[in-house]
Amino acid sequence: MRYYLDAYGCVKNQVDAEVMMMRLNGAGWTAAENAEDADLIIVNSCGFIESAKRESIEAVISWKHAFPDKKILLAGCLSQRYADGLLEDLAETDMLLGNADLSLITKAASLAAEGKRCVIKPEIDISGKTDFAYADGNRPLLSLPGSGYVKITEGCNNRCSFCAIPLIRGPLRSRSIESVMKECQELLHRGIKELCFIGQDLGSYGIDGADNAFPPGLCRLPELLEAISTLEGHFWVRMLYIHPDHFPLPVLELCKKDSRILPYFDIPFQHGSAKILKAMNRQGTSETYLSLIDTIRKTLPDAVIRSTFLTGFPGETEDDFNELLDFQEKARLDWLGVFTYSREEATPAYDMKPRVAKVLAAKRKALIEEKQIPITEKRMERFIGKRLEVLVEEKIINEDGLYLGRAAAQAPEVDGAVVINADEELVSGTFVHATIVTRSGFDLMAAHQNG
């Protein structure tokens, strides 16, 4: 039997997709390169915000219309959150599988192949006894060449009032340092050069006291990074998603001690208005967040900071929005993503008023994005003339000697790229050194150097 997996959502969902592929392959299934050759089409869905939910549902409908005789399995966040209702309302799907126990993918796939139509919605294990990631560094990877995502936490305890993640993935569960180390060693052994640590909030890693090595309440991210530093070889460690209200400052010194731990920080500040931040159930203010940025940059002058902002949150007035613009101007963030508020049922913000019109939220989003362009361009110009290490991703088709890669300042898929001009063949998934000669938009143009 052959399957085709169509993945949606965040990189945490991507890791889930990789784990499902590993399970299916181990059970005798074969991955098909395209849906036409598959017996089963798996849509690994996102259920975070309205637009993502709609995209996943439309994918199911499109696949069924294109291949009415094939079985469609809807997996992932959407199935975990809305399982029973979706089976009734979405006739195009043949099977639904929640994401709380990925080992059940083989059972779900077999039932779908047999023509059974049902829901498998596993309970979320909060005992800490189950390694939620089913970690295996030898699993299939859907990431860019040389890069691999390592999920070190699942779920979240922060309870931001707009966020449905705790409803979908449950409370915080942290993996043991031993488990994460094992996966990292396996990934490095197969040639991975960039380990991207992910979770809803890396700043919460270990505070649940997962393996009793440290008491609950203590962030163990520094201990994990110290353990990773003992591994031999040259590689990058990239930390993604650290909540600003409890940023673990000791990681800054670890970045100074080991250059392999990249001074790249993805910190979702979300807003600059104290009133809106409080309504979001956040403890910080624009002042404390600016102080954190200042501390990071003073400790690590080469630090790169990415963030996300949210416009249109209930009660956001013009004054609140102006405070966000002021925060943006003072923060001078390297990279910034902007989203409009999505009203999600069962979240505390769902009933909050007054609501902001979607058109106005979109207008505010566009203004922030416009104002960020010169900020990011200026931040990128500081690399001109520098010799940087670059992870090669691919050769640019129909362009002799031109390659795409990323420097430490650029996370996979969300930031700009380095365009490398090389006189020799470069290998995807390997490091090279290149001198940045100019900037083109958000991208950096570079000349390859040997050695």
C-alpha cells in the first residue's frame, strides 16, 4: 500500500508528519512521490487559526474531487480539535486521526484502506511517561537540506487569551535531556548541520519537571544547551519561539561560550500596548520587552531577533495601535511577522469586546509590514563586507554558479536568503564561507570563498 502525505501548518506539525511517515514506513507502507500513485492521501492539518483551518479543509475537498476513488485521511490539529463534528460535516474525508498519539497512524491508515469510516481521537497523555515526540533522528525529514527540527516540548501552559494551542495540544510536557540528546546525535550522524529546537515556548522547557532531574518550575533550556555543547563536530543550534515574559537569560552566556549555539532569538512580543498585553494574559510591557532586547544586544552584539505582532485584538484602539508602532520603531527588530487576530472558540478572548473590524485589523497589519521593510533592510546591511558561514540549500535553476543558502541570521523558510556566486560546485546541506557584497531586498548577495 502506498500513501501520499500533504502537510500543513507550523514546523511542529511538520515533525508530526515526519513521525507519521516513519511509523507508516516501518509498518510496510510506501511513500508515493505524488498523490496520483497513492492508495491513501493523508492531509496533516492545522487548526490554529481560521485561515489555516479553512486551508486544510479545502485540501481535503480538493483531493477527494481530484481522486474520488482514493481514501482521504485527515490527521493533525484540526482532527484533534474538531474530530466528531468534522466526520459528520466533511463527507470528503474517510478517516480522522487526532495528533495526541502519532503511533496510531498505522491503525488509522489500515482502517481507512479497509473502507472503515471513523474517528480516532487519542487522549493527551499528561503523565510525562510517554515520549510525545516518538523521537527518532533517523525518521524521514521534510526540512530543507542540512536542517532538522527537534521538538523539545509539547503543549503550553502560558495560556495567552487568544491562543488555541492548549486546547489542541494540551498542557506543557518537556522531553528529557537524554531523549533530546539521543535524537540530536542521530541527526548529526546522518549529516544534519542545523538543529532547530522547537516548541510552543522553549523558555518553559523543563519547568514541568519532566524527568525529576530538576525540581518543577526551573527552566532547563540552559542545561540542555550545555549538554549539546559536549557533542563533537561543527553544527548550528537554532532556538525558535521563546516567550518574552520568561526569557532564560543564561542562554546568552552559553551563546558566547559556544559559537555553534546561534545568537538568533524568535521572541513573539505580540504587542506594545500595556492594556492589550494584559488582555492577552501577558505579564510584560513595552518597557520590559525593550529592556530584554537591549540586554540581548549588549551581551551579544551580533544577535538577531525575530518577532511576531498581532493586530486587531479585541479592544485595540487607535492609541493602542500607535503604541505598537512606537514599540516597533524602538525595537528595530531584524525580522517581523504580522498576523491579524483570529477569533477562536473556547479561548478567553473569544467573548472579549469591543471587536475590531477585520478590514481595520488588516489595514493595521499592512502598515506595520510597510514600516518594517526599511528596518529589516537596514539591519541586514550590517552584514555587508563580512565573511559569513552559510548553509547551502540549493542551486538556482538556469543560473550558472548561483546558489541559495542561509547565514546564522536567517531561519529556515521565514527569513531572507543568501545568494552565493560560486566558481565551483557547491553541495546542498553543507557549510561554505562567503563574503557579503551587497543587499537585494531582504536577501544578501555573496561571493563564495574557499576555506
